[in-house]
Amino acid sequence: MFINCHLHCLFLSQLYELDRCRTLYGKFLEHNPANVYAWVKFAELEKGLGEEERTRAIFEMAVSQSLLDMPELLWKAYIDFEYGEGEYDNTRHLYERLLERTSHVKVWISFAEMEASIDASETGGEDSAARARKVFFRAEEAMKSRGIPEERVLLLEAWKQFEDTFGNSQTKKDVLAKMPKKVTRRRKVQTEDGMDAGWEEYIDYVFPTEQVDQPHLKLLAMAHMWKQKKATEGES
């Protein structure tokens, strides 16, 4: 259905019937506001006409919808639009808004890559690599707090590639120090009805900053308990 709408609109735009074209897109989106492709094409129409504010307004209406069939494509189109217009503060704001909705590792990596791509003259004199590095630091903390090691590894690998290109010997060393060790562990497997089904191996990651000497902690805990016990006996 949208293909017919889009083709009709292309025909109207060639005849400079732009208001009719806008009406056509608007009516379609009233009936199907979840259609990301329609929103993007509507925005592209206004962008092609040099209507920056209209384009932005359409994108804003689109991202405000409670249900979208492909939200990631819509946000990418909006971000690409602001970046293409040289509106870097708007682009950063969009990334921050998107991260409030999803903390997916690909969003963080894209955010960092965007900062690295901007010339220092466009960032108030601050080094672009430094801005990107701040995003990577934030991203790692987010991955760490959420307890998702697989995404954290993907982030660190992207960070390492970034430092290989833009970093110095110290920043490269710092990221390498964050890289985890890959270990194979075993865990019990149960069927859907709760019956034991043996063991399976799986890959886990041990991050250097989070390695804990568990036996040492156990000894400290036992010593503390023994000390408390002796103190209680002495009071008795």
C-alpha cells in the first residue's frame, strides 16, 4: 500500500504538487503511524526541498510514536540528517535520547565514532579523540553495570581499534589492560520439567579489573567470624 502512495507522491513532486504530496503522506501516516519507511521518505521529501525545520518536525513526530516497526532505522535516519546538516550538538542530543531508550553496544560505538569523525575546530577546540574516548569510558561503565560481558567485549574490541588509529602508546596500553580472558566453564543443564540433563560447556569472560581472589576473601570472612565468636565468649 505504501509503495503506491510513495510512487504517487514522486509523480506529484515532479509536477511541483508539493502540498498534495504532503497531504498524501500525512493521510497514510494517520492510518499507519508505525511505518518507519513512510516517515523517513516523508522527511527525505522535505530535506530535498531544503525544508530543514519541516524535516526535523517530521522526525520528531516519528520518534514520538509509541509503536514503530523498525525504530533503529528511524533513529539512524534522524541522526544522519542532523550530522549531515553539521548540527553536531543536535546529533549528540539525539544519541543521548536514544541511549535513554536502549543501551545497545552498537549505539555506543556509533556515538564514539561520530565524535571521532568531527574536526576539532567544530568541537570548541577539544580534541575529537578525547571526546570519543569519553563516550567509550561511559559505554564500558554501562556495559559493566548491566552485567553483559559479550557486549562489553564487543565494545572493548571497537575501542581497541579506535586507539590503534587515534591513540598513543599509553591509551593503547590502557585499553589492552581492560581486555578480558576467555575461559571455558561448565554448568548444569535442566529440561523444561526441571530434570537434570547433564552438563554443558560455555564461554565466559574474566575482566582484569574484576578478578577477585575468592579463597582469600573466604579466609578473611572466617577470621572475622572467629574473632566475633571469641569476643562473644569473652563477654559471657
